[in-house]
Amino acid sequence: MLAEFQNPKSLARWINLSLENPALRELCERSAFAYGRTMRWSAVGGRYADLFLGLIGSTSYPTQIMALLGAAPRATQPGALPAAAGL
């Protein structure tokens, strides 16, 4: 949804458009859901683990920690920063 900052008329226009256009509303809902999934702790924790382990030069994580995070271990190049998921 694109609305001008601090502009109630612009926001109202987008709300009305999404109410009148179910396909647009569904696209926005799906996009928001997909983006929100990148903010789950398992995804965020995995990116932090990539960053920290990359900084110390490690190339693998303890399997038990990754299982607790709900994320599968990913290979990391020593010193490499993790890629931003979906961006």
C-alpha cells in the first residue's frame, strides 16, 4: 500500500481502492505475509548467527542451536555478511 505520509486523504484513497479491488487487496495481503515471514525469530536468528559466525570465521553452526531456532544450517563463507532475505 502506498499512501503519502501524514495525508489522511491519501490513506483513505488506498483503503477505498483495496476495498473495491479484491485482487489488489489479496496481492497486498500476500506480500505483507511473505515479508512478515522474514521477520520470524527463526529467520532473524539465522541471519544473526550468519553474521556473528562470519565475523569470527566459523563455517558451521551447532546443529542443536539451529534446531531450536527452527532454521536449517546454511553454509557461510568466513567473514562474509549474510544476504538480506527477499530484499
